[in-house]
Amino acid sequence: MLENLELFKLRAGAANNDRQRNRMILDKKRSMHRALLYSYQSAWIRKDNSNDDWCRALINPDRVKFDYDEKIVSVDWEYGFKPGDTFEWG
């Protein structure tokens, strides 16, 4: 079974040309940075127990339960966050 990126390459005829994929990635990154500036859901975060600089992230509600509240955090990959990382929210 082909994965999404391989299917995209076949459909776009871009098996040897990543220009369109890079443009799409850049467009997604540009829209995220714009949302970080203007969205009420953007916040400053940094990795817990670290001296790293603060960075901007989007914190969107996912599920609200009686005993916990789940959020979806979108942060630029350059900051090195991974699933399961804890962070300070300020």
C-alpha cells in the first residue's frame, strides 16, 4: 500500500521533483506563523525543566472531560518538541 506522499508524487508527476511539495510545506508554515501572531489560541511555551527560550505555539481544545482537559499543541518542528514532552505554558 502506498503512503500519502508516494501517492501525491505519482498524481503530481513529481517523482523526481520536490518543488511543489516544498512549496506546500512553506505555505503551511507561513499560515501557521500568521496564526501564531493573530490567534487568541496562541501562547508562549517552553520545555519543562529547561533553560530554553520561550517559543510560540497554538493550543487548541480537543476534548473536555470531567477530570481532565486535552489540548492539541502545534509548534514549529525546529524547537524539537516530541509527543509526550511536557512544557511550561505562560
